Amino acid sequence: FDYLSTRLPYWNDETILKLQRIRFIPVDENGWRMPSEVFFASDFGKKFGDLFQYVDFHNSNANRFLQIVGVRTEPSPSELAVELSIKNTAETYVSRVGYSSYLQLLRYIAVEWDRVDRKAKSNFGKSKCFLGVKESLVEEKGDQNEDGVLDEGKDDALEEFELAYAQDCFIVDSAIFRRLFNPLCVPMETQIEKMYSSLGSQKLSSVVKTKTKYLKQMRSNEVSKKLERVLTSRIPIMLYQKPRNRLSSIATFWLKKLAKSKADSCFNFVFIVPTIFKELSLGKQRQSRSYSAFATSDIEILVTEGFDYYDIAEELVRVLLVKSDMNDALLWSSILQSSEESLISKGFHVRRAKASFQEKYMPKAPKQVLAAAGHQSDPNVKKEMQRNYPNENGTDELGSPQGNKEANTTTQALDVQKSKHLDKGGNVAGSKLSGGLNTIQKRMNSAVGRKLAGFQSSIGKRLHQGKGKGASDGLFTNSEARKSVLSHGLKNCSTGGANVIKGSSPSPSKSTEEVDSYMDDLDVNIHNLRKIKSMLIHGLECYIEVDESSHIYVQKAVDANVFAAMLSQMASQVFDLMPSVCHIYWDSKGRTAAFNRGGALYFNFSVFVAQKYAYEQVLKTVPVKTGPSGTLNFEQPLLVAPQKAYIFWFGVFCHELSHQFVSAHNASFANYQMFFMTDYFPRLSKMIAKETGKSISH
């Protein structure tokens, strides 16, 4: 092959094509392979083991020749799917590498699922090569209460995997149903769930049959009337500008009767009943469970004494929405328990939601009523809204411009609300930053630590307001549950590491001006990054845009070392992540500070350089071996980033980790970001003190 590489200048394309169809590459005792059937061994065996044949002749000329005739660095997602579809391949592979590595392989296919061709998808879906997961509950001593009933809150849940068909696994959209029936489920990752769904997996709630029973001793009291007032004011906010294809067939009927209750104080729809329980069945399994709420088709909401807001939210989601997930119930329960002032501060369009509800379902209401609700036809109210909420115009709760499809993930309103707290120092990546990198630098010149500390304090107070009960507190007041959920998201981070990160052009719905002016962490589709092989800085892989020079890492070696060290420290010391989860890339023309792809985090080195930090010098104690058994400690000067850099990129880190749970920048995403920032900020403070020798100045 070394010799043949010298003949390449004398060969035409036809000769190269002939070679591509000939089995002439020796692999092992099994014989010879065509170029399309083998791959280079570099970084290959680690990712896919021995699913494919690979070569490396340790000769640059020979490898260059093989590359020209068709040997590639890694298989396509379609080839990988086809290989796993072969009988017993998946089972054999799992027995060698284990379920964790096999899940990583499925994650790779899921992220690139759009690139898998139709035939490969069909064969893949018919094969028993998917991972299903069940909970294995381990009872420990002391986990039973006085009545001998197992306390669910103290169960130690372990996950057990097994190979299955995709259609035999259920997508978890109800944690309660999963705990009751413990069926074979899809691993709870967004990309993997989408792949399983396209191959026949169903949502768990859609296959569980439910029969609700309650004692018909309904009564109305002050508690039920207060709940009525909460529901009539919050449901319009929950459903504001929800696409019609997400609303159920009886949603309009419900909302008209709800409007009637607003107009007629004598009309009641919430009643207290002694007990509510549901008979649930999945296949041959039967279970019964008590609930604190039930919504009938006649817009009657029945609740028990000491009702749970989460149960109410689940019932409203069941009755009003067609397409739903667990986040809907969590978000709605949060809305039910929050004051209107708190919702406005979080970016919800409270006044517009009420005005829209009045207009749609109470068209004959007097003008003064519409004006009091903030209706746009009242010029005074409209001026006041434009003055107080200038960015509320034209976007729904998901941040999509009016008239756009639900899938549009461009966000505005919530990012604007966050920027009110963070723009002057603690700006979080993904906010709409006009003016490119210069704007970032200007916004970083103020007291970052003071701003973020104040933001953390205000969020902490807001999260712990309210006196919900049980699961309705959700992640807001239950610190243990919040810690468990965030930890699960961190465990699902991956190392990524594809040689090329490439996507299509920006969505046609975005104008050129929007693409040039905004920084959005969801624009991964317009990246075209390539990995710089054999380059690791503090354990972080390095990438570069294809139209830029990789020499930038040499020219900016000091900056790259400081940046990578900061990210590596933050990953390991603050979030307990392997540094390899983080990657850095150079894209001076891009509009992202960072992005999350398949659980791997990518940070834009060019943004860090543009911020022009003044580095600080600290003395670090470094142990040096002086012999077979002796060491001496030497103090070595090192350059570190200033505190404001740590705080800024901590905000970026939290932002990208929040995408482990929610892809869109909606209210649920904002909550997760708050959880990460408030829960992990103390650890950041300790790390900064350790690495810089200074505590954070408030």
C-alpha cells in the first residue's frame, strides 16, 4: 500500500472505482475485505468494539492510500443499525461490553436517527436489539412503617436492562404507572424515546386502562370555592396559545363552562368528596390506588380533603390535552401553586392569557371587564403592558412567535426575563445576545458575582414559597427529590466525541437578520465541526469549524489551557462529571456560547477569548518524584481565570445541563436552570476559593 500510494498521481477515477469494488485488504484469517467493509482503528475500537473489521498499517502513506480508495474512520448510523439487526449480534456484543456501553451505542444511533435510511430503520425495528429497563426494588431494614407496608419513599430503585423489541418497551410518561406495574420501559432520554416511538413504542399512560370510583357525597365549602378561583385564573395561563392539535375534543366545551363560572358566581364546579380511587390494569396486571382529584367530562373537579395539586394538574392534562408528557403535569402544578406576581416574574404571559381567554370564551363581556383583564382593545392597558412587558408581544409560553408551529424552538420571552437578572454580568448562554461577541464582553464588565448572588437569593426564596402537599411540591420544595432528579440528569451526560459534528442549514423560518443577531444554544444544526485528532487539553477534546484553522489552539495556547482547566474543574468538582463530558470548539463566526448534543457539552472557545479576561497567577503545590520512593513538593505558578469567568461559565454550564430535561426554552426549562444554579452554586463557591485562593466577593 505504501508503494501504491506513489502510483496515485497516474491513476484516473475509473481505476479508483475499480479498486473500491475489489476485496484486496487483508484483515485476518477470514480473508480479504473491500474498502467499504473496513475502517481505520484510530478511536474506533473504543466506540464500537469488534462489530466491524478495522485496519491500521501504522504507515501514513499506506493509510492515505486506503483512505482515498474508500476506507473510512467510522461506520454510518445506517451501517451500525444494519449490523445490530443481524441475529444474535446485539446479544453477543452486550455479553462482551455490558449494557452501559451498549446503551451508549444506541444513544449514538438515536442522535443520528434522521440519517438512518428507511430500509435500515425497518430491519432495525424488527430486531430484538433494543434495551428495555425495569426497576428492581431493594427493600432495606427500617423501610416498613408500623403497619408493615413498604414505604415507597425509602425504596432503593435499581435499573435492570434486557434486550427486547422496540414495540415491547413503553415510554415512561407516568412515574406512578411505572412504579405500580414496573413494565419494560424505554431508557428515559429524549433522543432515545423519539427513536423507540418511531419504531412502535407506546406511551405508558395510553395502554393503562383506568376505571375511577368515588363516593357521590359531593359538597361545596370554602376550600372548594377557593380552588375554583385558583383554577379559573390559572387554566387560561396553562392553555395560552397552545396549538389546537394539542387540545382534546372536549377542551373547548370545558373552557366555555369555565368562562361561565367566571361570569356566574353561583355556578360551582369543584366539589369535595370523601374518597377517590382508581382501578388500573395493564395486560393481566391489576392495581388500585387512591387519588386526591378526578376531573369528569362534565367539568366537575372532585377533590378529597387535603388534595394534592399535582393530582389536579394530572387530571387537567388528561382531560384538556391530547399530546402530553410528565413535564406538563409538573409545570401545571407549579402554575397552580404560584402567585400571579411570581408567574409574571418568571416570564409567563399572564395578562395576555387572560385577555385571550376573555375574547375567545366570553365575547359578550362588558368592555370594562375586558379592560380590567388587560384586554388589548383598551389603549391605556395596552400602553401599560408595552411599558412593563415590552417583550411579551408575539410569543407564546414556549417562546415561539405567533403563528409558528409547535416544533419551533426559537425562544424569546423567557430568555428576556432571565436577562433582566443576568445581562449585567451573569448572562446565561442561549439568551438572545445581539451584537455578537463584543456585546458579551460589554455585559461581562460589571459586578458578575454580586448579580448572580442576588439572583440566587431571589430564586431560592421563590422556590421555597407556598405550602403544597406531598408530591405537589415537586422539585420546588422537596430538596431530596430535586437532588435525585438533577443527579439523574447528570448521570445521563455522555462523552460524545464524534469526529464530525455536522448538520443542515438554519431553518427557513429564520431570517438572515435573526441568524446573525442572536446567540441560541439550539443552533447545533448549523455547526460543521471537526475534531482535532491527538489534541487533548486537560482531558477535553478540541474541535474547529471546517472553514477555520486549527492553528488557533497553538496561537492561543495560554487561553486554551486556562479555559479547558476551568471547565474540567467545574465538571469534576462542581457537578461530579467526568471532564471528558466537556468539549471545546472554535467558531468565531457562530452565535452560540455552548450547546448540548446527546448529553455531551460543547463550549465555544472563541467566546472565552473575546471576553478578554485578565488572568490571575496563583501558586500551586506540585509533588515531584525524587527517586523510587521519595517525593518533594514544589510551588509552581499557574495562570487561572478570574472569578467572573468562573461565574459566567457556571451559568452556561447550568443552562446546557438543563437541556438534559427540556429541549425548548420554556418555563419548565427555566425551572430546571434555577434548580441547577441554586443547588450547585455553593459548590462553585468552594471550587473558586480552592482554585483562585479567594472567596467570592458579594
